[in-house]
Amino acid sequence: MKTGMMTILLVDDEKRLLENTQKLFEKMNIRVLLAQNSNEALSIITRDPIDVIFLDIKMPGTDGMKTLQHIKRIRPLTEVIIITGHASMEDAVEGLKLGAMDFLVKPLSMKDLLKKAEEAFEKVRRHSELLESVKKSENL
């Protein structure tokens, strides 16, 4: 069962946004990991269990939508919330189809980030409980 401290991965090429958001989340007793590009993000999720990922879809290098697909393949139960300063309805729909939980537009408010993180963490927790219950019933 998923309990305890939430772990968030922030993926964005804006270093200041990462650092400021990390400080605010850590004050709320939330563990935060940072990645400035898709490669860093994928490296982190292969070695660290992450509950919630805030993923910028417009970064240099690998496209954010491709990164989302990789994330969902590696960690299907991790919830991903897309963030972007270049919002389009097409991006939002594509991201949701690829498994993102939600879509936020920059500038981001800490209140919105925290609310979405809590919603996503609750969903991860419920899914973990369900999986545990299924595993227990299969072992009977």
C-alpha cells in the first residue's frame, strides 16, 4: 500500500522554476527530484519510484509527448501532469490520450500545483491499495 511521503519529479528546462517549486514543495514535506530534460527524467524514473511527474512538453531535445509515452511504459501507475507555456487544445487532448492525468498552463500557481499533486498522489495510493488487494486474493 502506498503511504507516507509523496515523491514528485519536476521536468522542465527552466532551472529557476524547478528550484523555486522544489523549495515550496519541500516546505510541505514533499520529496522532490528535478530533471531539466527528458533523458534526465527517464534516468530518474528507472531508478527511483515516483508518484507524480510534472512534465513540461516543450523542451529542447526529446519531445514531451514521446517522454510521456516512455514514462507510462516504464512506470504505468505514476501519474503525469503536463505543464506548458505554449498551451494548445491539441496538446492537451494528445497528452490525455497518452495517459497524462491533467494539463496545466504556465505561469503555474503553487496552489494549483499542490492541488494537482495531492489529487494525483491520492489516485496512486488508491491504485496501489487495489493492486495489493488483488495480489492478496490471488494468494489465497
